[in-house]
Amino acid sequence: MEKLLTVKEVSELFGVTETTVRRWVMEKTIPSYLIGGARRFNRGELLEHIKGARK
């Protein structure tokens, strides 16, 4: 199983602010999970989602 990323790690991966990542979550622009009250992201799912969005 892949390591799940935090909001901060996703912001660093895409070169955006944490606020932008949270906005993407609220807009359902990127897939995420709520685990124990914390937002987490599967890196592989994020990259596949971005690839699909670029087509």
C-alpha cells in the first residue's frame, strides 16, 4: 500500500499553497480521504487524476 500524503506534502508536490490544496478538495478537483479527521491523499491516485485531467 502506498504511503498517504498530507495536505502539506501535496502542496509541495504540486508547487501550490496548502490553501489551494484545501480548495481543490472542497471543489472535488482532486481525490482525497478523511481519516480520523485528517485529510489524506494517495499519491498514485493524484498523479493518475492529473494525467486524466490533461487529456
